[in-house]
Amino acid sequence: MLKNKNIILGVCGSIAAYKSAFLVRLLVKAGANVKVILTPDGANFITPLTLATLSKNPVYTQYFEEETGVWSNHVELGLWADLIIIAPISANTLAKLATGICDNLLTAVYLSAKCPVYVAPAMDLDMWKHETTQNNIERIIGFGNTVIAPANGELASGLWGEGRMAEPEEIVSFLDNAIKESMPLYGKKIMVTAGPTYEAIDPVRFIGNHSSGKMGFAIADELAKLGAEVTLIAGPTAQKAGQRLRRVDVVSAREMFDACTSVFPESDITVMCAAVADYRPKQIATQKIKKQDSGLVLELEKTTDILASLGAVKKTHQILVGFALETNDEENYAKGKLEKKNLDLVILNSLNDTGAGFKSDTNKITIFNKALERTVFDMKSKTDVAKDICTAILKIAK
Ligand code: CTP
């Protein structure tokens, strides 16, 4: 689970900082990219050289390194991280996290980061039991952080009790499990289609549509974040796919059909978001069609309905999700497509809703399930719509 994850390890002033060396080692061994931020007091307990050698990365201690003139950008570091683990976290840094005090690089990175944050406290038992510390713990949990509880045992003071930092092996397995839980689609293979198709008329012209691909790309990204192995089959679009996706580029409906039929048998879940052309020119001119005095009649033939053909061969363990883009009698058409194409969910887009459909950054959807139960959603950003679609998929995925 930790493989290729970008992890910031914060190390504070506590004797347990010696265990951070083992923690770095275990994280690196698990395949993570680790960058260590040492607080000024942390540097009294363990040297940057030890942590830099083990993490194979420079250790960050302050915003500005006078000798090298290097400025550490806390915002960039925060955004780089897939997760932050502060181990050990002292009572002092805990209090700073609880109140937003931001007087060193670690606390600035914490405030800038958008990723999950885990803390493993280490302190003497009375400091740990103190009402202030316990209030601070409650507060940072309330902010969405996760506390890896300290253990009972002999403390540096010679006293016995709660306050020993969790062992590095326990921290690593805690993180591993937490990531697993945040990835309910781990191990699932998912195919998503996105964008328009272009149907050639001659070497320079085509019939296409206004689909931007934004919705399909957002869905593919969200599904990958939930742990799925996503293959994104994309028509011509300027969208950039996230690193986690396997992207297959196609141009025409025929190419999309070929790509889909080869990936579908291995797919547990399929989401067909592409705006596939329903018709293509019957003949593609090999030379550019020259302008004539008279009009031009193009004969079109039907393309294969990819979604319907996948629905026809779908196995019971496979989930198939389709879209319905409508301008009138929307709900009936959407329900008709659900049944006719053998879908598990249909996502209705009505072009009558402002902010819905092609090109815009927002969308408004209604989802119907197999029992024809309807869930209506507000207008949202396409990223949030993608999250709603993923939630609906999760409800029916085993
Ligand atoms: N679709 C497909 N292959 C096609 C046409 C559509 O796979 N040749 C899929 C789309 O990706 C979408 C669903 O079918 O998931 C519905 O597409 P839509 O354009 O709304 O409807 P159509 O089935 O094409 O019917 P109509 O154009 O008559 O509304």
C-alpha cells in the first residue's frame, strides 16, 4: 500500500526521535518516497545526516538554509505529500497543530497540506494525561487528523505508563491498513470511456461533438483514488490523465469499440461516459473533397452502440454504468436506456439544466439504479459529481 506514496515524516523534539530512523528505513523499504522535516528541537535528538542517508532525500529543517541559500517551499512540500506522519509528535507540536500556531517549517507544511495527517505522540505519562494534551488530541482529531495512540511501558523519565511512541513496525502497519481502508476499490479493474469520437469524412474533415472529456476524466481519477486499477479509453480531447491511470487514446467510434471490447472482459466495473457518434460517413473519401457549385450529400451509417453490446455479454459479477444525455422526456429515455442496454446504473444529464452537460466545469445529474430508484443531485463541480457517481457505484459493488 505504501509503494510509490509520497510521505512526509515530521520529527519533533522527543527521545523517541531515535525510532524515526527505523521508521524511515521501513517506509523506504515498503517503497515509499520519504522526505523528513525535522523541527529545531527534533534536531537535538537525531541528526539530519542520519535521516537524509536513510531517506535518500535532503532533510528539511527550516524555511531558509543560510549556507546553501535554499528556500524550502512549505506549500509545495504540503502538496507533494500523499500523507504526513509526525512521529514522534511532542506535546508542544501537538498544541501548535491544535491552535494553528505556525512557527516552523513542519507546522507550516501541516497547515498547507491537503493529504491525510497521522501523528504518533511520545511524552511522559503525566504530560500525556494532562487535560490540555487530551483536549488538543480531541481537537486535532476533530480536524480530521488520525492519532496513533502511544503505548504503555517504561518511559525515558524512568516512570512506567502511557506515553511511549508506537513502535515503527506498528506505525507502518497502521498506515498500511489506513490506506487500504481508504481504497475500497483496491484490486478492482475498471474501464472508463471519455470524450467525443471523430468520424472521418475525408483526410481533413470529420463529424464530431462538443464533449470535452472532463466528466469521464474526473470519474476515472476518482475511481483510481479509491484504489481501482483504471483503464481510461479516451476520444480526442485536451484533458490530461492523472498518473495513476492507464490511458488508451482512440479517435473513431470503431476504434473505441475495439478498445472497449478488448478491455471489458477483464473489467469488474465499466463506466461509459464517452459521447460516441451514433453515425459515421458510409464512405471516407481518400482525397480531400473539393468544393462544388452544388450542395453535398453525405450518406451516414450507424455505428455500433458499444454500451449496448457490452450489456449484451455482461457477466453477473460485472457492473455496467451508462450515461443518458437528453433534451426532452429525460427520465423516460434514461430508464429506457437502463433496461435496453442491461445497465446497473444510468446517469442522466439533462441539457435543460443550466450548468449541465458538455464543456462546462459543472454538471447536474440524476442517477437511476436497476430498481429504477431515482436520486437527484444538485449542480456541482464535475469532480464532486464524479465523487457522487463513485459513491453510487460503491453501494452496488461487492
Ligand atoms: N454509447 C455507446 N456507443 C454508441 C452510442 C452511445 O457506447 N454508439 C453510450 C454512451 O457512452 C452513453 C450511452 O450509450 O453511456 C447513452 O448515450 P446517448 O448518446 O445518451 O444515447 P444513445 O444510446 O446514443 O441514444 P440517443 O442518441 O438516441 O439518445
